[in-house]
Amino acid sequence: MGSKVAVDSAPSRSVEETIARFQAIREIERALPLSDAGGSLLMQHGRRTAECHVLLHGLTNCPRQFRHLGEQLFARGASVVIPRMAHHGFRDLMTSAQGNLTAAELLRQANQGVDLACGLGERVIVSGLSVAGVSAGWIAMHRPDVDGVVMLAPFFGIRGISRRIGGMLGGVLRAVPNGYLWWDGRKKEKFDRPAHCYPRFGTHAIGEVLGLASRVWCDAARLPLRTRRLVMVLSESDRAINNAVAASLFKMWKMRNSGTSMDLRIFSRSEHISHDFIDPGQPGQRMDFVYPRLLAWMQE
């Protein structure tokens, strides 16, 4: 099931407090060797808004992944927080630091985003992509101050591998020495990707995510959802995650939480939507098709 991953929360109480906290975070980040795209992002209107969206980027990416979608939410009147995942956003795209990512750090990213958002919006909506979709699922059960959770292609299992085997694999990956695998073994560091993305990922990080996924499954069988609304978005063209495992978790949640509004949205295979349907720099991206649907589901 992975190690204990609970993280303390400290919700902001005002716009001013959120701005001060965010400035402190950026001061810390400025001391790190981050790229221009790598730092956390805050979009605020100088006043409390009806909604504040927390956008959690994926593994080997950085806050820039969600900037364009965040700007569209901001233009609609919402506040937006895009916190940086630990060990991400570095100028050195070949950094080995990203392999040190832990489940606790994933949850710290999500909790920090929610804490900041509480001072900006009457309602807080958390959206997480891939590995951050797992931490968004944890948030749905542990943060009563979150109104909605949107899980985007959540990484609850590896494509072609059962949940049981995936759980065992997670334990192995956490136990053996860290290794690094190319997203594209043929092109390696020259593979087609946004300029701010790491071209490889650490095996320990994958093990930590699989451990957190097991913890979310365990919690889902005994804890109620604390959020008012939960949306899961999957794509039949996704080559990274096990859609059936994610859909099974959604089904269990729906059976156990009749008081929560729940919606499973699936892009069909004919629509050709890849795993990362957020970053504008991904090859074959279909923002004109995907973004209007995401915005509608995130703001229902």
C-alpha cells in the first residue's frame, strides 16, 4: 500500500495572505536552478472570486503545462493556482533529481495549492493530470474545503498491467536502485516534446506514484468523498495508463458516495486524444477540441 502519506493543511484566510505566501514560495524557487517556465504560477484578480482552480501538472513537466488553460479560466473570472511539483521545472532537463519524487511531495504540491486557493475563491476546484490525478483523488477524500475534483487521465495503473501486479511493481521500484527510462528510447533527449519537459523519468518516482495509487484505493474502500463533485476524464487513445483500473475506482466511488455528483467523461478512440491533452507543446495536440470540453466540465 505504500508508506504513510498524510500531509498537514493550513488554508489561507484571505487574498492578501495567499499573495504573501505565494511570494515566499517564489523566493524559495528563485534560489533553485529553474527554467523560465519552471516556477509556480498564480493568477489573481486582487479580490476574492467565486472560483479558484488548482491545476496540478504531470510528471517530468512543470507549471507551464497548465498556463494556457489557466489563462482561459482566469479570463472567465476565476482565480488560478498552478503549484510546481518537487524536483521539476529545472533548467537541466537531464537532472536526476526528479527521480527522488515521493508520494508525500506529490501530496504536498496538491495541499499547498489548495491552501493558497482557499484565500482566493469561494469554491476551490482541483484538477490533476496523470500522476497528479492520483493526488487529486486523495484530495477528494481528505480535504472538505474542496468543492470539486477533476481527475485528468489519472495514473492509477500502467497500461496493460493489472492493479494487483501494478501494486507489486510499485513496491519493487521503490526497493531497487533508481533508474531512468527515456520517454522515447529511439530519440532519447531529442524526442518530440515541449521544450520544458524532461525526456526521461525516474523509476523510484513511478514506484512512489503506484504506492500512492494503492493508498487511494485503500482509502476509497473505507472513507467517504469529502468533495461535492468529482469528474474523471479518460481517453481511449491513452497509451500510458490503464483506463479500466481508473474506471473501476470511479465505479467504486460512485457506489459508495450517493451524495456526491459524479461524472465519467471519455474521449473516444476516434477522437485521437493522447495522454497529455493539456500541454500546447505536445505533438498532435487538439486544444481547440479538448479545452472547451474541459472548461465546461471544470466549471459545471
